[in-house]
Amino acid sequence: MLDGSTVTAVYERGLARLIQHEIDHLHGLLYTSRMRPGVAPLPVEEYRQTGHAWAYE
């Protein structure tokens, strides 16, 4: 807050993912920074139409 007090908020599912994504940007992190070593990103073209919700593992 502008007065220096701390605010805690809880988010779930897609909104939580979006908020964390933006916080990562503020800290200079990219999505690939959170991936396990040796795991290649899945191209969007391959991910589309899979019938599965997006999940972090």
C-alpha cells in the first residue's frame, strides 16, 4: 500500500497463474526459468487442441 502497510491476497487457478507470471516479470524471470532442467518448452502449435487444461508440473 502507499502507506507502507502489507496487503495479502489469495488467488486461485488461472488468475493465480497470471498474477505469478506478472510478478515473475517484475523480478526478471521468464516462464522457462521455472521449468525443470532438460525439459524443452512445448510449442503452442503442439499444445493446441490437446483437450487438456494447462498445468504446471
